[in-house]
Amino acid sequence: MPEEKIVAVATRPVASAQHGEAAFFDVDNTLMRGASLFHVARKMYQRGAFTIPQAAGFAWKQLMFVFRGENIDDVHAVRDTALSLASGFTVEDIAALGEEVYDEMIESRIWPGTKALAEQHLRMGRPVWLVTATPIEVATVISTRLGLTGALGTVGEIRDGSYTGRLVGEILHGPAKAVAVRGIAESEGLDLNRCWAYSDSHNDIPLLSMVGHPVAINPDARLRRHAREHNWPVYDFRSGRRAATLGLKAATVGGAIYGLWRGFSRFRGPTV
């Protein structure tokens, strides 16, 4: 099946785009605190799609995700359950659900420092894409609300206007992200050596390694170690720290300054 049939794309224009350059951002624990898919499950629970014990399981996985980082077994488990529960939902239902999830659960969880980095790329004329295992409907809402260029996400199969409970292709995770980004690079004429990629997870090392400017944000232990060994920039927005290692490129300086200011402001106390 051709690549463009596997990954859905939502585009928004970017003024004065610099030819050959772009930035790619993971979503969960990179752009926002926690996992967006768990919030989708929570919203489905509010709509009566599943039981309290199932909801408790989703909540526990979300808590573990926030504290220990991405665990692919948990992601797959929630994905499989969400897919089965989504079976029979119409496209309009899921589109509305995505809007509600963003307004009620995602917007307040977006890391200001990561958002500042994305905005800095846009100001420099670089397209900014989200690349995430999150359902494309939710990824598209996030991208659109933040004024980004587009989104690559996991795609559910649709027949006769309703979801079947099956995927088109595979979940957009790990090496699959690198494949998807390479496809975008080919179609958009990007030079990956002049592109940026941001992630929190060691599972995204294939993606990070294929661009000229990889950046670790809120990294798990394995990615932090890998980033230090390869002299990649590291930001941590989860506490008072806002750290950037050597190798920070000029296009991300604005975001770094913003992040550092936010970090220091926690300790300054009230101004008089």
C-alpha cells in the first residue's frame, strides 16, 4: 500500500517557508504532559463507551506514562481497546470528540517551552509537523489549534462513514515515524540534514538520528543517555530545570530562553 494511504496529512500554510527545512515534533510527553490517547479514552468513557474498571486501567497507564515515560505495551493495550470501542463511531463523532479532548484535556497540558520552540521554527519560516502514534483526528486538531503545518498520526479504517475498529497500516510509532517522515521529506523536497526532530522517547531514536538537528525533550533515561553520548540538545520541562546541552542551534534559542525564564520564575517568588 502506498505511503500516502497509510498516513493522513492535514496541512496549513507557513509564510516564507525556507526550502528544504522543517521541524518534526512528537506529541506525548514532548509537546504535552502525558499521553493524548489516554485522554481520548477518558472522553470515550464520559460518553459511556466502557466501564469503570476499564477506565481505572486507562488512568493507571496514564499515571505510569507521566512518571516513567513511554511503554509500548501500555500504548498498544490502550490502542487496541480504543479501536474496539471506536468501532461503529461515525467520522463526525470522532471529529467532535477530538475537538472536545483538545479543549478539555490537552490544551492545558501543553508544555509552554515546547510550544515556544515550535513557534520559533514557524517564525523562521520552517514548516512544523506533528509525528505521533495519536489518532490522526486528534493530532490534526492539535496541529490546527496551534497553527502548525500538519500532522502525521495513526489512521483508523473507515467504511461507510464509520470506524471499523481496525487500523490502516500500523500504529505510527518508533521506526514507523522515521518511515513516515522520510516520505514527507521526499514529497516536500526536504533535506533531512537541515531538519529538526523533537521527542521524549528512546523509541524515537530512529527518527531523531535521521535528521541533522535532533533534540530530546523531557527524555526517558535511555534517550537522555543517548543524547548525552551524541551531544544532542536536551530540554526538561517537567520540573524547575530547563536544560539545554551543547549543540543548540540558533533556531531554537528563542524557545530555550523562554524555557529558562519559566524555570527561574518558579524560584523568584512574587514581585513587588
